[in-house]
Amino acid sequence: MAITSANQLELLQTAEAVAREKMIDPGLVIEAMEESLARAAKSRYGAEMDIRVSIDRKTGRATFTRVRTVVEDEELENYQSEFTVAQAKQYMADPQIGDTFVEEVPPVEMGRIAAQSAKQVILQKVREAERDRQYEEFKDRAGTIINGLVKREEYGNVIVDVGAGEGILRRNEKIGRESYRPNDRIRCYVKDVRREPRGPQIFLSRTAPEFMAELFKMEVPEIYDGIIEIKAVARDPGSRAKIAVISYDGSIDPVGACVGMRGSRVQAVVNELQGEKIDIIPWNEDQPTFLVNALQPAEVSKVVLDEEAERIEVVVPEEQLSLAIGRRGQNVRLASQLTGLDIDIMTEEEESARRQAEFEQRTKLFMDTLDLDEFFAQLLVSEGFTNLEEVAYVELDELLVIDGVDEDTAAELQARAAEYLDAQNKAALENARALGVEDSLVEFEGLTPQMIEALAKDGVKTLEDFATCADWELAGGWTTVDGERTKDDGILEPFEVSLEEAQNMVMTARIQLGWVDPAELESDEEEVSDESEVEVTTEAGA
């Protein structure tokens, strides 16, 4: 095929038609044509030549040019596309390194193979442009609901036509055992849009908690307007869900607004989610109160919150236990997801038994260490004393409130407790030194002999060893792996050392060793403080 005046306009018409069909810029199609013509010319004139083609956007005329670049003598490698300053002087008046010499060459005729190759180049460029357009169109739609038509099902994954592209609804993102036939209408949540070698991948979901939140936003105008906010969603897709809502207008009930007249609003969401039962719960800043709401319909007798461990103990009557746990633990699992806390549920009888066991354990501790009879030890426990340190170091007046305890008895109790603790400390220190603990760690302020012994047993024997410890290694913590929280035991956890205390001790050790400059530390803290103030101001201004 020769590029003649007869088919010059045809090039532009073809580019226009392809661009219109694929909804892309005609300029991209013309660039693809220029590249394909340049390839054909290279196969005719030689692959080492730098042949370029330019198509006039108005007339369609294709201009073929050969480009040669001026290089230094020692860098001359390709004689067809490069030449030296001396060689360039016969073509150029004052050649400089990096200058280019452009000369027009006769257009080439396209053979069958060249035409096929050109077609492949154009198709490839058009596909790339189409993918870029799709990605740009859908990247901002992540986190929204999209309607589409089912095209086909492959190995349990549903391919959905979403207009200008295709989305994939994976098997594990479908609700229960949903099945679809071609041309079925489907509503999905756009979970992610990624640019991949095969083109933009639009990942859809019907099981994501955000899907339910977006459905409520569509059904409840107050949520869309921001009067009511969805604070948390937990789902067991296709079976049950819990959604926590709060109203910023005292005259509007958030639960009632989400339920709607005769349940019309929530029913519309339930129907879309294949009959998934939805508990709508009022959100509360007070975590124990929020948890009591989240465990509905079960009634809760008592809640004990451990904020540091992010665990919570819930006490329920015996007859409410199965309701609180739910079928296969569903109710407590969803409540745990909703609140972000680990929940231990026990009956009133189990809690009473545990409290009795703790009472007996503490009674025995005081009987064995302070040489007291059972009745007197029980009196101490009943007054709230839990360990020997409390007995040894409290004000004398706190012991005198116990029935039958005078000043002499109180002083004797404190002396016995202090004597026992001193003996324990001495033994712990001897054991630690036997394990190889150095004075630098023994003299470090804040560590008791029992702590030093525990550290020595774990291989921490010098101040340098201690300074390299992470705070969670000392105080313990929680790690989330694959959605499950696991407990990390800390070396000093039995001594009730908090994470903040562990951080402070480790940092103090590093400062003493000269690893950290206190002045730099203070300036860093000031910068963080300033940044947080700026954020607060910005939020307030917004």
C-alpha cells in the first residue's frame, strides 16, 4: 500500500472512526499509525536507521524523515543514525555534539507483511489507550456502588459489564451461594481499581462492610446529608450484620431513621443482601455502654474493661448466655468486630466462682507470708489488699480501719510484710548475679530485684541489653495476624509494667548510654506537639 494523495485523507478518517468507537483521543491513533509506518520504513531502508514518520493532522500527508545525531568520535557506534563532527560538516554549517540532521526520504510501499505488522501496532496502541481511559474513569469510583450486567461466570468468579469496562466479582466476594445468569442486573461495591499489564482490574464486592454502609447511605437521606453517621459495620455476609449509627441532631433518632416507616428503609437493604438480618445499634463513646448495645438482644449484668489489653469481660445471667454468644458464636463475634475489642463472656455463676478463687488465693498468700490465721487474712483481702507491697507501704491509718487492728498490730503486720519482701529481694538479686547480671543493670532506677531476675532469665544481663529491648518485649502486647489477635507475653508483664513505662525506661537507658541526645529528643517531641496543634487548628477551621 503506497501512501498516495488518494488515501491520505483516508488515514485521518480511519483514525477518527477508531477513536470514536473506542472513545479515545484521535491523536493517539495517529501516533500509532506514525509508529507503524516508521517500522515499515525501517524494514525497507534498514533497521539501524532512525526513520521517523509524521502525519499532518489536517491533510493526512505522511512525511518520512531520516534523523542522524552528531556524536564524539569515540562514541560513534551506529553509522546509520550517528556521525562525527567532521562527517557532519558536509551537511551542516557548524555542527555541534548533540545536533541532529534531518533529511526527507521517499515514502515506502507497504507489503502484506508490513501492513499486518502495522495493524498489530495500531491495535496494541489503541488497547493501551483504551486501558488508560478505563483506569482514569474508574480509579475515582473506588469506594462507591456500581450497577452492571452479568456477562459470564468463570470458575465461580462473575465477570460484570460496568459500562466502559469489565469488573470481576470473585467467588469469596459473593454473598452465600449466589449464582447469576448472563444479562442479570447486579449491584456491587467497587473495592479496588488497579492498573495491571492486562489492563485496569476493577475488583467488586458484595460482602464488604462498606457495601452495606453505602446501601444505607442510598436509602437514608439523613446519612447522605451527614446528619446521621455510620460509625462501624460488622458483617457475616448473607446471615447477619450489626451497624452502629449516631445522630448529630438531637431531634432525630438514628436507629428509627435507618429502620424507616414500617421498616421500609432497612428492608430495602435486607432485600439487596439476600435476606441478611441487620441489627441497628446506637453508637456510644463509652465503650462498655456501646458493647452492651452491641450484644443486643442479650441482656448484660456487668462489664469489666481492660483498656490496655483491649479486652473486655461481660457478665450475663445464665439464661442469657446462649443468646449473647449467638449461633456458632455469631453474636459475640460481630460485637467484637464492631467494637474492636476482644470479648470474654461468662455467666454470673462463673464470675462468682472466679472471684471466690481470687479471694482464696490472696487469703492463702497472706496466711503463708505474714503468718496469719485464716480469719485475719480474709479481713485483709475483704478490705481490698491484694499483695504484700500494699500491706508493707500503705499509711498506717489504712490498716487501723480493720476491725480488731490497733497500732501495734498494724506496725507488726507492716514489719512482717517488709521483712518478707526484703528476703525475696535479696534472694532475687543473688539469683540474678549468679546468672551474670552486671552492676549497670542492677543500679538502673526503676527495676526491682524480681524484675532484674526475670530479665536475666531471658538473657538481658547488661544495661546495653536492656536498651536494645522493644517496649512490647518488656510490657507485652497484642498482634493481629490474619484478622486474629494473638497475645505477646512481656518479660516484665507479671510486674504490671505498662507500655508507656517500658518506653520511658528503655529511652532512659539509651540516654544514659549516650545512644540518644536528650536535647534532640526534646526538639522531636516539640515538633510532634506543634504538628498536632496545627492539625487541630486546621480541623477546627474546617
